[in-house]
Amino acid sequence: GQPSGQVIRADFKTFQIDHNLTATARHTFSPDISGSLTVGQNLNSRSFRQISVTGITLVAPQPFDLLNTTNWTPNDSESLIHSESYFAQVDMSLFDRVFVSAAARNDGFSEFGTSSRRHWFPKGSFAWNFIQNSGSSSGILNYGKFRGAYGETGTEPGAYSTLQIYTSGISIGDAGWGDALLINQAGLGGLAQGGRRNQPNLGPERTKEFETGVDLGLLNSHADASITLYSDRTEGAIFALPLANSTGFTSIEANAGVIRNQGIETSINYRPIMRSDLTWEIGLNWSKNDNKLVNLSGQQFVDLATGGGFTGAVPTAWYGSSVGVLRGNDFARCGRGLVIDGNDIDAACGNAPKGALYIGSDGFPILDPTQRVVMDGNPKWLGSIRSSVTWKKLTVSGLLDIHHGGQIWNGTKGALYNFGTHKDTEIRGSSVVFGKSWLPGAVGGPGAGQAVTLDESWFENLGSGFGPVATQFVEDASYTKLREISVAYSFDQPWVHNWGFSSVDLRVAGRNLHTWTNYTGIDPEANLAGASSRIQGVDYFNNPQTKSFVISLGLNR
């Protein structure tokens, strides 16, 4: 922060042109066989421009304008991406029971390396209605479909990853909380070569996925169920591999990884009441995904970007683990075969159970210097429960989301511990016993059960979120969230027709109304790098999910 005040004025512009040209031909070969052919082209251009100015040192407390500051730092960046795609798809229908589709797409992106500007992506699917749904169907099973599909998709690299770039406006800090020195000084500008080395042969990430499943209609249309099994393999996953500083760079982006995903998705819907004036539907969804990094070009791990720049809890892709974990250190624990400063930790633990916290002779835990995976933000499974009741023209519905398992690093708590501003740090100066009144759990070692005083030195070193031990701030990320409750009513009275409408739909909804969780932070769903990032479960002064209330009005003619 800036004690003397700071004003940031920024302008962000995103502009996109998207052109699609398609042609479709259909033909009926016989009463039981028909098909279609679709060919097309897509052209896309995306541009982004950011212009911002940061002014520091306010002349007067108000107003918050750049002209009311004494030092200005500009920031100007832009990107431009072009893509060109061609595609074709054939669909066949046989006896109104068997459906077959095959397609191919050829993509060219400006982000691809010069060695291969274009890439092919095929796909195909098959579906068989082994039980047809009809009005006369009755009994337990009245509809059934088996389906399978294979497809390949690509993700393009980031803009300008294939080029060697130079940047301006770089600042060099003191590796702490002090001031930074800008490369532009005394009216003289400067350019610096970026730390990332260009990769001219960079290609897309290619994901090959196979899935199969069954859809069922049950109980004379009072229920339906679906189950899907899938397995995908992402080849050429793009990671920033580290380079020796002697090269003049810190990293190079490369198609360096292979990621495997396997999982199951299920859903079931039940309608216990189906009358003309009253219906009630209940829906359940459950899914589980197993994610693993199975190849990393000989590296044990590579770090991922989050915008946080953490050193004790580093977002990482770790070979053999899920993609998007935190690496860091733990306290020394029993049963790990550790020898630290010549001390055999397991021998000193005595009969303490495996995983027990080792307590040194001074009554404090000690650092385990081994780098390891300390947090995995991927959930064990996801689920949801929804219900909807419609009585005449009134509909009331609700949705409950469930996130079970996974972990989250409470970096906010760790930072507040370091500065002594967290409620927990009010204990400083008091006597505690590790394993009992502080960090409860099994302990072992010569100092087990010994009372010690927690003071500022503890919270600024091993007990700090800026220290090396990240595990003490890792928590269970499970939660259940009341995602939405809504009430809707459809008006179709004569006064509506007099206004020229067939009906008017009024809906009132509330979203993210309540969260049930044992997480001590602000929101276990929030993530520093965003929902689409490869790393999940990083909480560092994040904003929680927005609680909102929405009133919508639909006019139908």
C-alpha cells in the first residue's frame, strides 16, 4: 500500500469479431435412413487493450483524481489473436433408433508456433435407442439409450508465447515490503528482456476423450436417470519449465505435460406428482473426477501462476499428483524416516504414532526441510440437490450445491498471523502446549507435553504464513451452499392480452444465500486465481462469492 495515498485510473477494452459461414445438405435415402452433411468456416479476431496510470502521494485528501497526485506511473499493454478454422460433419439416422455422427475440424491460430500453424481435431459419436419412448410405454423402464463418443479438442497457447518480448515499466524491489526502483529514471526510458524465453515450436494442448453412458426413462415418465463414464488424456499440456539463470531467462513455455482425467457423472430426476395443476420434481446430481499428472518431461514439478508470488506455499504441477497442488514444507513428523541436524526423528518419537508432530527439546516443533505436496484443492466429489414445485402458474424452486473433500490454504490467516492482527494471535505471551492447546493432535519427541510461551517471534517465523511451514494453514474445503431459491409467476389474464402479450413472467431469485462449512476463512469456494485456473484452493484476501437478489420480467408475445 501507499501511506501517502494512491489513485489508479484504468481503461480496459476488449473487441472481438467472429464470422461463421456454414452450409448444410440433407438427404433421405429411404423411409428408415436419412443423413446430413454440414461444412463451414470460422474466422475470429480478438483484441485486448489496457491503459492505466497509477498516481501516488495525494496533494490533498480529496478528490481522488490523478491531478491530485505528484508521481505518475503508466501501464500500457495490448494483445491481438487471429484464428481461422474449417470444419465438416456427417450425421446419419438409421431406423429412428441408431444415430451416428463424425466430424473433423482444422484450426489455425496466431499463437501456434511457426513449425506447425494448423492442427486437425476429429470427433465421432454413436447412440442407440434400445427402448423407444412412446405414449403407450408403461412399467418400470419405458425409455433407454446407450451412447458413446470420442473427440479431440485443443487449447491454444497464450498470446505471444512464441515470440521474444521486451517490456518497459519494470520495477526492481528489495524482496520485501520496501520501495521498488523503476527502470525508467530521470526522464530516460528503458526496455528489459522478458524473463520467459520464446518457444517457436509451441503447439496446442490436445485433449483426447472417450465417454460412454446410458440414459433411462423410468416409472412411466415419473423418473429419469443418466450415468456417464469418461476418460481423457491431455497431451502436450503447456507448462513454464524452469531455466538456469545463466541462460538469461527464468522459464520457457513448452508442450511438456500429459494429464489424465477419469470420472463418472450421474443424475436422477423424480417427479412424484404430475397433475395438470400441480407438479413436483426432485433432481440429484453426483460426479467424481480423478486427475493426475502422468508425465512432466523429466521434471518433478513446475510452478503455476496465481498472481500471488508465494514462496512458502507455491502453486505447482507435481508429477504423480493432481494438477494444481501446493508445494511447501511441513513441521517434522514421526514415521517419515527423517534425520535433521544429525537427529533421528523417528527414534526420538518413541511410541508416538506415524504422522505425530515432533516436538524438540525446547518444547517447539521444528522444520522438515523436505519439499512436498502440502495441499490438494481438488474435491473428492461434487453433488447437487434441486427441487421445484409448480402450482397452477406459481413455481417455487431451490438448488443446493455440495462440495465434498479437497483442501484450501488459508493464506489470509497466515498473513494476519505474521502481522499480529488475527484474533488467534492475541494469545501471544501466553503459555501453551503443542498438541493440546496449540496445534492439537498427536505429538512425540523429547519436548512433548512441555509448556512454552508463544510470542511475536513464533508468529513471525515458523508460525507465520510468510514462513516456510504452509501445512498449518491448510484446511478442509468441504461446503454445502444454498445456491438459489426462486419464486416465479406467469400472468396470462385478459389485461396481459390487452397489452399485446400472450403472458408476462415475473421471477424473484436469491443466489448464494448461505454456506455451511467448517472452513475458518471467508468462503471456501473463492479462489485467488479464479474458477478456471489449474490451481484451486488458494485463499489470499479473496472476495467471497457474491450474494445477490434478482428480479426479472419476461414479456412473451
